[in-house]
Amino acid sequence: MVKKYSVKELLNKEKLFINKKVLVEGWIRSFRYSIFITLNDGSTVKNLQIILSNKLEKKIIKKITIGSSIRVIGIVKKSIGTKQCIELQSLDIIIYESINTEILQKSILQPKKHSLEKLREQAHLRFRTNIFSCIMRIRHHIAFCIHKYFHEHGFFYLHTPIITTSNCEGTGKMFQITTMDFKSKTIDYKKDFFKCKTYLSVSGQLEAETASLGLGRVYTFGPVFRAENSNTSRHLSEFWMIEPEIAFYHLEENINLAEDFLKFIIKYIVENSMEDLVFLNQYLEKYNRKKDNFLLEKLELILKFPFKKISYTEAVKILDQEEKEKNIKFLHPIIWGMDLQSEHEQYLVDKYFKIPVIIFDYPCNIKAFYMRMNDDGKTVRAMDILFPEIGEIIGGSQREERYDILLQRMKDTNTDQNKLWWYLDTRRFGSVPHSGFGLGFDRLVQFITGMNNIRDVIPFPRTPNHAEF
Ligand code: 4AD
Ligand code: MG
């Protein structure tokens, strides 16, 4: 039996395989002069060159088309060409399925430039393109090193529920779930599956808090759902969020953890996904007119300097001053107490500091009920991390651990205490200061891969009007 290898295995240890008989399988990327096949199997962005035997029958050669899936047994040889170090001299070839040229012409496998929007329309073939497979491999490595980071820092992976009865963030709409049919006009939720109104969760935070107050350090990593009608390049209706929650932790420790965590991930990707990053870098230079080495320099910049840390009040002061002194006109007014808009965030990160910015101590009236009230009675111990190009990547806070103040905040924000009795209980049995944050996974993948649109970094994007595939 001839042993099967992936293209990556063969190309990574080229020298070991010279003159050995191997089996590889994959899809044809190109076929030239009826003799050279470039084969890709998804394991790497690189292709393996196959040299067909000149004894191959014409009827087989006819079936060899771009996109066809094949199995090849051959001998690995040192390549004479300059593009690759090794090639495979084929002894035996099986074509699993060849693609009819008419169908091929309508597909994104056709070797020419296709827009990323076009790729989204052919969900299954998208995975076979260089650009998307690079992004998906990087996405995997990011997820992997997130688990690695937490595991090595004493965190336990917690699975929080997807079905919930409450909106933890208090803002935005949720997707309702039900097994009832809505033919009748009066809906009695007591007759529904859970005997109450239920939704898809916007965050696992409240459950993560309850677990952290026993386990110490936990994190979630799962899908969350938001039914906001925000059709932007940074919003998905279903996205993945990582939410660490740490008992006995103050805001400063939370901020430091978040910065260390982001830097760890980016360093890991630079060290482990260089091949794919280099491909994306070239893609961005060619098609997005980005300057040379744009992507790699952008990632290095994150690692190089400490993030800038300023309070919300300081941020407002800077923006106000810039508007007055430099004659910059923002579309939205800068008034203390109002939420910062993306234009303000972008100005601070891309123009003013030119590095990631952490803003803390936001006004309480623009943040969720669970954030810890400061002594000034006006601001809460919130923190947002803003990144170049994409803006908010992390949102977090120290939590309100004092029962009475939390109860009052729930009343002030119209948060239903009856539904959250179990959450309130966490403040009645040895409550402690604790903190946590939420990292938007897809936004991070978007940042690392340099894509303009978040829909191009998730396998099956869910956005308003789009739930196909
Ligand atoms: O700031 P958010 O809403 O925070 C929370 O949900 C807290 N419960 C987190 C916590 O403290 N445990 O969301 C966190 C992050 C944002 O910073 C952003 O990166 C991302 O989630 N995010 C989205 N990503 C894609 N599409 C959307 N619609 C997103 N909304 C938020
Ligand atoms: Mg936020």
C-alpha cells in the first residue's frame, strides 16, 4: 500500500520524500501542455506540481479539467523548474469527478479575478479559492491559540446556553424562538415549549459570571445572536464571541489581561500562519491598493507599543479640542454623556494616537446595568478596546458586585429583576469584585486578515436578508 500524504506534508518536508512513492489527492488548479497539473488539497496555500506520464491515454487526458478531483500515485522528484523544489511524477491517476467546462465557466473556479461578493454567492466553492482558504486556515489558528492562551492561564472553558429568557446587554433586538405557530391572534407563551418567551442569546456573560464566582477563571467561546438591522461591514447577526470572566479582578487587571491576550494571539498568528499572511498581503497590495507589506506591518505595530489608555472624559476632551483647534468637522456632536460614534473612535485610533486605544470609565447611562458604578455616581468601570480600521474589538467592565447598587441599576435601566433572580443571587453569597470582557472573534479575524468586510471572514455569514446555505 502506498502511503497517503497531504500537499502540506510533502512540501514541508520536501527533501525527505525525494525518490519516494506517495499518494496524494486534491483538486486541479491548472492544467498546462497536457502534462503539468497543479494540485491543491486545502492543506496549504501552496500547490503541488504533477508531471503526467506521456503514456496516458487521450480519453483520460480529456477528463482532466480545472476543478476536477483526482488521486495520484507517483514518485517525488527534485524539480527542474524554479517555482517549486519538488514535483510528483505520476505513475497512476484516478479522476474522481471532472468538471464540465460549461459549468466551470459559470463558477468562481474559473481562473480569473472574482470579487469577494461573487465568492459569497458560491458558498461551497469559496472554500476552494486561495483567498478564502487562507482566511479559514487563519481563523482556525486564531481559535486554537485562544483556547491555548486560556488553558495556559488557568481558565476553564465554559459552555453557556444559546437559549435564554433575557437580554444581558439591554440594547438591541433579539431573535425570538418558539415552537408555536402564530395563526391565532392571542399568543399564550405558557403553552410554548419552555412555558415562557425565549430568545437566542446576545452574550454568555451573566452565566459566565455565575460560574466564575465558584471556579475563579472561566471563558466562553460560542455563537451569539443580535437582530439589529445594522448592514455594515463590521456587523453580523450571528457572530462568535469569547468572554473571559475572572473573580477577584479589578478593571486595571482586566485591561492588562485583554491587552496581553490580543498581543498573544497576533504574535501566535505571525509565528504560525506566515505563508497565509504573505498570500493575503500580496492580495491586498494587488487588489486593494494597499501599500507594500501593509498587513505584516499593521500586525507588528500592535505588538510593538503598549496600547494607549485614556478615560472617556479625556477622550471627549481630546476630540473637542481637535475639532476646535484643527477645524475638523465630525458629523455627530461631541457631548459628554453621549456614546462615541465610529467616526470619533476612528479619529482617536487612526489619526490621533495611531495605535490601539483603550477607553475606560464611560458614563453610566450609555452602558449596561451590570457595570460597576464609580464613586462619582456618573461613570461606570467600563472599558472598550478600539483597533485601527475596525474600531471596537473588545467591550468589557468590572462588574457591580454590590447587591443594593446592582438592584438599583436594574430598576433604573428597566431590567426585569424577576427574570434575573439567579443573577442577583450571585451578589448575596460571598460576592467579590470581578471583571471580564467580550472579544468579537470575527472582528479579530477581519483585522488580522485585513479584509474590508466581516462577511468574508466567516464561513456562512448571517446578516439581514441573508441566511442561505
Ligand atoms: O460590547 P459587546 O456588546 O459586549 C458584550 O456583549 C459583553 N457581554 C461582553 C462582556 O463583558 N463579557 O460585544 C463584545 C464584542 C464587541 O466589542 C465587538 O467586537 C463584538 O463583540 N460585536 C460584534 N461582532 C460582530 N457583529 C456584531 N453585530 C457585533 N456586536 C458586537
Ligand atoms: Mg460594546
